[in-house]
Amino acid sequence: MALIHRWTDEASRAGSSITRVCLAYEAGRDGFWLARWLRAHDFENARLHSASVSVSREHRRAKTDRLGTELLKRTLLGWLRGERGHCSMAAIPSTQEEDARRPNREREKLVGDRTRIINRIKAILIRFGIRTYKPTLRKAEERLEALRTAEGVPLLENTRAELRRDLARLRMVQEQIKGIEQQRLRDLEAASSAKTGCHARVRLIARVVGIGVETADMLVHEILSRNLRDRQALARYAGLTGSPDEPSARKGALSSWKCPGPTRHDPTGLAFSAVPEGERARSLVSGTDRGSAFKHA
């Protein structure tokens, strides 16, 4: 706030009459809270998608803070003039919307951690010729003492100690996943009388055969609640584009295919209904296009 007032005072002393203050920056990790803070203090702010800023494609172009600031200023002026397709702005979610997305994202991360721990345990055992051990069983730690290598000898102490620590991590992760799922069910039951809102939409979508509560929660909070103009946020969540805080070399590429659950191909067009028809990927081919070229592809 002191910096903004200092710039305003400097411009006033230079003879300029300041009637409007607009701040612009690239959307990143600090973009959302900063935008809400500026909005609360009646400042106009623009959150530019980094991938939408036009830059020189030269291999060895100069990159300095001064040149980057000038580029952002030119981009902001073009957006303020209303130039069509000049750049795109990131939609700012409220704190309630961000908080509602945390359980689903935390569970997704924990599921990934569970898979990594199980694969690490299996990789350790496979070095000794053990392929039938299942770490997810309730009595997995008790059966660990009875394991024998391919030579018929028990596992050594260091290996058993490492496996015990991995099993302890696995149990903790499984308990946290179960806690998130149970809390979600309690929230849905507590809001069972509500006719509108996120919980009502989750219950409605979960009634569809083949869609569970987890997928319904993901669809409501990650896809259906998105601003229709914020298509890049949806594409970023699905892994089609990079995050704003990723290196520029990874932006705009298939950096990490993190598809939202079982809706990967989305044959019904539910998840990507906000994308115009001309910009959608053609996952279905009409009968007239099923020629030899299509079969070859």
C-alpha cells in the first residue's frame, strides 16, 4: 500500500492528475490472495495468464526485469483498450471456493502417495524374489516376519526395518484418506435438506449410475464451478496446459497429464461444455470419416 501511494505521489508531483489506478501482474501462487486484497481496497487489478502474453520467439532473446515490466505494461494497455484476443485474465476464486477444493485435492495427493509407497515396498521385495506380498492387507506387518527370500532365508534386519517404516507411512496415509472421505459424507448428510449449493449438486450428480461421491465432488468443485471464461484454469487442472508458476518451457505443453478422474475422454461433453465447439478435441469420428486414412491413423 505504501508503494502504491508513493507512485501516486510521484506522479502528482510531476503534474499528472491520477484518477485511476490499475495494477497488473502475472497470475501465480500469490495472485489470488493479492487480487482479493487489492479488491478489498478498491484497486483495479489484472491477473494475466502467462501463456497468453505474446513474447518474441527468438531462441536467445534478452530477458530482464525491465524488459518484462515493459512487456506487461504494453499487454495491460492493449487489454484496457479492449483489443480482442490480446490476452486473457485469470478468474479469482473466493476463499470459500478455494477451501471447498482442498479435500478433493488433498485426497488426490494422498492417493498418489499411497501408490508410491506400495510400489516402493514391492520394489524392495522383488529384489529378494518375493512377489506375493500385499502391503494393503490388515495383517501385512504380521506377515512381514514370515517372509522368506527365494533362497529360503528370512529378510535381514535393515530391510525389515525399512519395510516397517514404509508400512507405518502407508497406514497413516490410508487413515487420512478414510478421514477425508468420512468427513465428506458427514458434510453431505448435514446439508441433506439444502436444495441449492455445492452439496446439493454433489448429491444430484452422485445419483448417476457409475459416478460416485468422489467423482461428483471433483466435478462440482473443479469443473462445474469454474467461470465460463476461465477456460485456461480448467485446462490447467486437466493437465492440458502448465500452471502459471511453472517454467516457461513447460507452459502450453502436456506437462503432466492429470486428468480429472474417470471423465478423461468426457464423451457426454459435461466437463468441457464451456469450451466452444470449434475448439474441442475431436474424440468421436463421424461415419463419413471412417476411411482408410482414419484406420491407418
